[in-house]
Amino acid sequence: MSMRQKEILNTSGYQNYSDIKRLKFIIDALDENIGPNSNVLDVGCGNGLISRSLGKAGHNVFGIDISEKAIEKAKE
């Protein structure tokens, strides 16, 4: 794991190991398949934890969610 990934995972806001592992999987899959600075659509972004982490990883992230409350939280 690179220092960049460690920093992103440590600042993601996740505490649960399974959430951190899932985020690492997503970042690795994006890096391997579409590369850095790619446009990413986060469908069901919720409060934006993954979207923010992907942004820190260098991706241009667009998040959508059915919950207006979740979108407002993500905008914060």
C-alpha cells in the first residue's frame, strides 16, 4: 500500500475495518482500470464519505443519492 493510500484511508472517517477494506478495494480498482484524474459517478453516495476519499485520491467525483438529507450532508 502506498503512502498516498494510507493517508487517504486514515483520513476517510471510517473506523470499521470492513469499511476501510471496501474503500481500499474501490480505490485500487479505479487506479488499475481507469487511472488517476478520472471522472467517477458515485451512485448512492449517501453522506459522501467514499466520494470525498475518491476526490482525495485524485478523481473527479460526482455523487448522486435519492435522499436529499444525505446530499445536504455530503455537501458539507
